[in-house]
Amino acid sequence: MSQAVLERRSELLKKNIQQLLIQDNQHGISRQENMFLQQMIKELHQTSHEMNGHK
């Protein structure tokens, strides 16, 4: 993937993770939402790793 695509993906993942964390802190999240959150964190880590490899 291009650097621009990786950066955009990273931004979207961070935004979605932030929204879920806020929801979790305020009201709690379901087990399914928690699994989704964990998957997004893994994807963010992988995206970050890929971005660092492109530099």
C-alpha cells in the first residue's frame, strides 16, 4: 500500500478506536464491540509497522 493510504487508514483506525474507548468509559461496550476494538488496535499496530517500513 502507498504511504498516503497507510496514513489515511491509520487516521480512520485511531478515530474509530477513540470513539469506542469513549463509549466504553461512559457506558461500557458489548463483548462484540470489545472484540472489534481489539481487532482495530491490532490493525493499527500492523499499519504503523507497515508505515515505518515504507520510510
